[in-house]
Amino acid sequence: MKKLIMAAVAMGCMTLAEAQDLKEIQLPEPDKTRGTAVMKALSDRVSVRECSPEELSLRDLSDVIWAANGINRPEEGRRTAPSALNKQDIDVYVFTDEGVFLYLPQRHALQPVAEGDHREVLAGPPSPARTQDFVKAFPVILLFVSDLSRFEMTGERVKLMAAMDAGIVSQNVNLFCSSVGLCTVPRASMDEPAVRRLLNLADHQIPLLNNPVGYPKQ
Ligand SMILES: Cc1cc2nc3c(=O)[nH]c(=O)nc-3n(C[C@H](O)[C@H](O)[C@H](O)COP(=O)(O)O)c2cc1C
């Protein structure tokens, strides 16, 4: 993460003082020209649970978040991921070793939510039998949280739509990663009560899926 902040400083996106105080991170414009053809990305897609300890570059962080759920039609504010009724209910939280941030799609920026390394809460409920600790070794984890209140209606069908919306955002990440050679795996595992406490989520906000993102192990 320190490298990310230094890269942001180098790109003139933020001041060093802001970086030290875990202030908002302005992401660079996404590079919309990179990656393989869709059929090749589909052909290469695979869940990978081991990665290099190398930190994610600001370029890759910017691009994977934009691919996940960025704005691709600024005039209408519509997104790379379709959403039921265009309610855009999925918020993307970014976990790193330095803190947790909320993605602000309109500004393509990361707003600090919590300082410190909280990747542990995405490994799953604490248990000696836990098999998901691998996630803590990924430099970045993207968490997808649906805000059900944006649907302005209730019921089981709304929860299904939220889950489908999260799945689509996750698949954007899966395909982006396979097209540029990054490692990822879609995950439902997490310690939900701990996630709720950490992010101060309301009852109508549901953490649904997460994707750790990193570079291939050498
Ligand atoms: C909704 C969903 C939830 C998943 N949750 C987890 C998880 O919590 N932990 C994990 O290691 N893999 C998880 N996976 C990944 C699957 O285990 C994986 O996609 C499956 O084994 C097929 O492998 P492949 O993705 O390489 O084709 C999940 C996948 C989906 C679609």
C-alpha cells in the first residue's frame, strides 16, 4: 500500500501529508485499452488462491476497480456492471494492509473508512478449522456490499437481485484479472458480523462477495 500511496504522490494525485493521514486516494484514469480479447479472458479464467506478496500497483488497482463497477457512461452515470432496475446497489470496499476504503465511482477515488490491516475479517469466522486464511496474503481484497435500500422495495426477490448484482461485479473482476494476468477468486466467505462492525453497516447493507487480487506467485 505504501507503494500505492507513493505512486499516487508521484502522479500528483495526493500530497504526502494526506497519504500519512490515510486520506482519500485519487485513482488514475483507467486504461481502457489493455487486456486480451474476451474469448481469451474466458478461456484463461480460473480461481487462484495463492499469489505473490508484491503490492498491487496504483495502475492495476485503478483498472480492476473500474472494471468491477466503475462509470463507463459518464453522461448517464451508468456502470461497467449492469444492475437490477439500474439501482446500482453494489458498493465496493477496498481492503489493503494500510486500511479499508470505499470506492467513489463518480470521483474514481478511494475514501478511507478504517485505518489498519483488516483483511482478517474476510478470512471467515475465527475457527481452528478455517481454510480461508490464504486471502490475507493477497495485497488487495475487493468486497461487494449491496445497499438494499436503493431498491425502494423489500422481499426475497430484492435479496436475490442484490446477490445477482454482486455476482456480476465479481465476474467483471474475474474476467479483468484473467485478461491482464492477475490472480483472483470469487469468495462468499467472510466473518460477516466482524465486517458489519468494522464498516458500520446498516441492516439494509449486505456484504455478499469478495475478490482478493494479486500477482501470480513466481
Ligand atoms: C458465489 C461463489 C462463492 C464462492 N466462495 C468461495 C469461498 O468462499 N472461498 C473459496 O476459496 N472459493 C470460493 N468460490 C470459488 C469456487 O470454489 C470456484 O469458482 C469453483 O471451485 C470452480 O473453480 P474455478 O473458479 O477455477 O472454475 C466461490 C465461487 C462463487 C461463484
